[in-house]
Amino acid sequence: MKKSKVLALALGLAMGVSASSALAAEAQEDAALNEAAFNDVPKGHWAYSALEVLSKDGVLEGYPDGSFKGDETMTRYEMAQIIANAYKGGSFADDALIDGVRQELSGELKTLKKVEKQVKKNTAAINKMQSFVDKMEFGGFGQVRYENNNSKGYSDQNDNDRYYLDLKAKYKVNDDWSVCTEWEINHKYGNYRNFHDEVNYGRDPKNLAYKGAGRGDSNFYPRLWIEGKLNNKLSMDIGRKWRGLGFQVMMYGEETDGITLDYKLNDSDLAATAFYWKPDHKEVNQLAIAGAGIKGTVGHGTQLQAYYARANVERSGSTVGYEEYGYNPFGGGGPITGKPKIWNKGNQMIGVSLMQNFAPNLYLWADHSRTNADEQSNATAIKVSYKWTDLNQPGSFHLYGRWHNYKENGRWCGDTADSLWLDGSTGWTFGGKYVFAKNVEGELCYGWSSATDVHGAVTGNPDFTRRVWRAQVDFHF
């Protein structure tokens, strides 16, 4: 459009304002306006009153931030929008001018209608996609770990080194229910061979020279469960997931098929709980436990978990599963398969777990469990920690010290933190975590504990002090 036409069109628009608008402007000529039509046009500006009238009449619209931007060049599309608004409002007195303007801007008006239609279509698609995205949550972390230990009475082993990936997803069905999934990929790359080329035979049938947790324990663990609220008080999860008891997961920590019910006892987080779990584990696949307890905040900010559980086995001597491989201390002839797993840990257990912030940035963790096993029937773990790491804050750190005394039959399927704390051992662990960069957290720890070679009667190996160095880095997303 030529400049002369633009000027003529603008003059025609200004002259063609409806009579009602003109009268309104005249009536307010000597009065202060209540508010500016646009936030970037001062009251002293020569066009202030005119812009106010055109804005109220619906002819002119500002930008989303409330500005007019009067010094910027107007596009043909913007002009077409103004003409369309004026036409709809009946603000033109000259029909001939209307026809002329419509003919002049007919192409722009058609294009504007197409653009508006496409904008509406795109907005609907974006809203639909946003609704779908809002129903899903994704997260997890990847880990690289190096370990040096003498867990078999030898020296310089790395059977718990690993590459690890944990993927989690939650799909929101509605405001009360969600479908959850988790995938663990655990590739261990260590083995029981030490630097002196000594080998612990009996684990890997594929290669007798490569033993232990290397290939045999590299696995993929898919899990699926449903969780939600039955009403304002009662919630539930059902399916296959990793479940645990206690703040340090000392008493029980295992992938299980089962159901858990939680009932809120107050407006805070105190709840009663009941559960039935069956471990998905080769060595305890016939074991199932049921129990009840209480968990949440009590007293002066103390976090409490207390449980009673009963297993579907005899007190001792029950066969609950079969080890994948047997043990041949002298090697040769390949592994012995189908060795039964005997349960001597009792069929009843009570457990209490506490966590207390007893001083600024200082936390005390204490767990104790007791079973009705014939002997070695209790387990205890005490931990003191200082500060917490914040994955969004590089430089944040966490320090801890831990003492444990795990009698052989004092707990059921408790989390061993990948063999840091074994049944039948007493010892200490000290370590810390540090956030190197956003969502990148490292951990270093050292632990020592009493240890017994379970095959000492055959091999003649004496009891020894087990020492473990471990370093790992987690990449969260």
C-alpha cells in the first residue's frame, strides 16, 4: 500500500468515527480521564483523548502487555484488524468509504481470517498436548560405581562395581489414581577374581575362569503398579514394586508383588498401614509376609515407623526357594544347580525405626528389629548425618557415620546397600555426598566390619575384618 493511500485511509477512519463516540469525546474534553487507554501513552500526549475514545469503542486494541507502541510502523494486517473492528462497531458514517476500504484490504482481511482460523486450530492442539503432558511424570538417574573390597577374604576385589540406570514414569489417570512403572538396568562389571588371579568358583556356568557378580548378576528389572486414593483417608498401591520397612530399610527391602493400604490418622502424615508382600526373588520366591504398623510424625517432630510382620513359613528349616547355582569350593566339573534355600530367620518380626532432627543440620537415625528365630535374632543400625544435598545447588553436601550390628537371623531380606552391610556382621561406615553440578551427585564411603567365610569349614579360611572403599557418581534427570 502506498503512503498516500495509508494517509488517506487514516484520515477517513478518523473522520468516520460514530457520532456517539464523537459526542463522548466532546463531553470529556475538559475532564480528566479515569485511566489511560494504553500504558505507554502519557495523559499529556496530544493523541491521548482520541486513543481513549477509540479504545473504548473497540476500534483499537493494544498489545498483550497493555502498550500501544505508537512509534512503530503499522503493518497491513494490523490495519485490516482496525478496519474490521470499526466496521463491526458501526463507527463509519460513510458507506462508500466502507466499501472502498473493504475492497482495498480485501486480500488482507481474507488472510487475517485464515490466520485466525489457524491460530485457533494450533491453540486447540497445544492445549490438547499440554493436557496429555500434564498427566505424565518422568525421572530417574544413571550411576557409575567403583568399589574395592576384600568381601571374600581375599584382597582388592571389585565384585560390586556397576553401571546402573533407573527409569521411573507415572501416568495420571485422574486426580486420585496413577499407573506407575519403573525400569532398573543393572550391569555389574566386577568379578571375584583378585589381583593375584585367585578365583572363587561356582557361580558362572558360562565361563569357569570368570566368576561371581560379573555377568551372572547383570539384570533388567521391569516393575508396574497402581497407586491412588480410595477416599480422603484410605490410599493403596498394588502390583510389583520395590518396597521396604524402616528409614534405613534395614528390616526389609525387596522387589515384591503385593498390596499396601495406608489410612490417615490425622491431618498431618501419621497413618496406619497394612500390607501383604511376596518377594520376586529366586532365593525366597515362596516366602510371603503380611503385617501392619504405624508411620508418620509423632511428638517433637520425630519420624516413627513401627511394624509387626508374619511370614508364611515355619520358624526354622523351611525351604523357601532355590539358589540359582550351588557351591563347589574346589572347582572343576561345573556348578551344582538347584541348591535349596533354607529359611531359619523365624516367622515373626517386630521392627521400630526413628528419625530425629536433634540439632541444626544434625539428624539421628535408629532402627531395630527382632525375630523369633532360634538364635542370632536381632539387628540394629544407628546413623548420624549432617546436612543434606540439594541437586539444584552445586556445592551442597551431606556427611554421615553409621554403626550396624546385624545378627544372622535378626531381619528379613533387608537392604544390604549392595553388600555394604551383611547379615552376621558388626561394623562402621563413614562417607559423604557432594553435588558437583546441577543434578550430578557424587558419593564416597569407607566401611569395615567383622566377617566370616561361610564356607570356612571347608576351605579353612578364618574370620577376618572386611574393608570396603566405594565411590560412585549419580546423574539425575
